[in-house]
Amino acid sequence: MSISSFDELVRAARQQAEPQRLLFVFTTVELPEDCTPEQRTRFDAGEGGALTPVMCLDKTLEELGTFDDLLEESRQILQAWTIVFVAALSGKDGRAPKTEDAEAPLNKMVESIKAGSIGMFIPFDTHGQPVLLGPA
């Protein structure tokens, strides 16, 4: 399935057989301390860097408003972020997962992002548009 916007992701989640809880990991782009001069030059030009998780959030579809609502909520906690990675956690027997059920999957998301294994998540920019991330 190709997702072309945050709103489309929410619509797709609402169409699932079981209720969903969306998991969010907000990241910033940083330059590692052991970077090369070439990497620093690219980073200073707005390219490259490492995505660093800075905040996690989980919401049921009923708790989730628009992307602008999510952006506003995140900005109350974080001054800025670059990419938010999103995954869905499916419920059972017509019940959405609880926040407690999201803790372990969120931790796994954070560790996967730190390791550069991001293929199973949908990344969005600060405008709610999906981002295609490629090799550095």
C-alpha cells in the first residue's frame, strides 16, 4: 500500500478490521561526533546526518486529530523535530491496544531507528508528507 499523506494513513488505519493505536517516534537530525570533514560539509549544506529519536507518543484513532493537532502537541514538548516515524499496533476482539501495550513496540521502534532499520515505518516531515529516505 502506498501512503501519500498523513491523512491517508489515518484513513487506512480506520479501515482495518481491528482498532488501531498509532505509534510515533519523533526524530531530529544530528551530526555524529566521529564524522568526517566531508560529512560535516554535506551536513552544513543540509544533507546527511543521523536521525536521533527524541520523543515517543502513542494515540488511538479516536484520540488523534489532524496532523496539525499532532504537530501542535509535539511542539508543546519539543522545540523542533525533523521526521516522525509512524507504525500501527493492532487491537484484538474489537478493542484498541492500551498505552501500556504500546511501550515495548515503541522501544523497539526507537532501537530500530537508532540502528538505521526504518523500512517498516512510515516517515513524515513536519508538513505531514511522507518522506523517502535513502542511503547517506
